[in-house]
Amino acid sequence: MPQLNPDPWFLTLMLSWVVFLTIIPTKVLAYVQPNEPVLASTDSHKFGSWNWPW
């Protein structure tokens, strides 16, 4: 049964896992966000009432 022969696909499987486990995590962990997060102020906003003209 040729489906059980690992020779054609085993090297491709191993190389893809090497890429997934070595190259991709280093690229993801090296990502820097363009804007540093800033804490929101704790001041409450005071909204005035909206006086309709009618």
C-alpha cells in the first residue's frame, strides 16, 4: 500500500515542523507594537444635557 510509505512526505513534514517551531515563534515574539498602550484616565466625563430647540 503506497499510502503507508513515509518516504515521499516524511521529510516535508519534518522540515515544515522545523520551520513552525524555530522561525515563526522568533518572528512573532520579535513583533513590536507601533503604539505603546496608555492607561486610560480615571476621571469621569461630565456630559451636559442636550437642549433641543423645540
